[in-house]
Amino acid sequence: MADDVFKALADPTRRRILDELTERNGQTLFEICGRLTTKHGLGLSRQAVSQHLAVLEAAGLVITRREGRYKFHDLDTGPLEHVVGRWLGPRTPQTPRTPLSPQPPQPSQPPA
């Protein structure tokens, strides 16, 4: 499952689609295409955007729902939370520090 998430996130167009769904969830294919064109200058066909959405859906990052003849796309952050939680789980006092971990403040020494 994590491989699908990383594959989906590897493409900048798919990341833009996720950004658009973060900004406004529950969009149709037509709305997503319009936002990609007007905000990002991407002149993709509806078929190309539909293929990107299929990859995102296969990774579990997008859930679709039908209402009448419309198909809405909703963002699901669950797979991202699972992947991130795997590596950035809760820190405990026994957890060793990494080079990127913030260092605790050092006590100041009085002048000699």
C-alpha cells in the first residue's frame, strides 16, 4: 500500500490535484480540470486528469462518490497518516535523537 502512495505522490500533477482537493473537497472531474487550467496553467485533457485520479484512487488517497449523474472526488488522508505515522510515531523519552531532531536548550553558564 505504501508503494502505491509514493507512486501517486511522485507526480507533480497528482500533487496539484491533491492540493486542489485539500482546498475544496468534493469536486467533479470538470471542476478539477478547470482549476488545474486556471490556477496552474495545465492544459490537460479530461482523460489525462481522469487517469491521474485513477492512480490516486488506487492508492486510497481519493474516494469517489456518485450522486445522480455526477461523480465527486474526495480527499482521504488516511493512507498518508499511516505512512507518516510509521516513521514519525510518538516520541518517547527513550527515543534517540536524530540529526534533524531539535536539540534541547543548553543551560547558560555564568560568566567566570
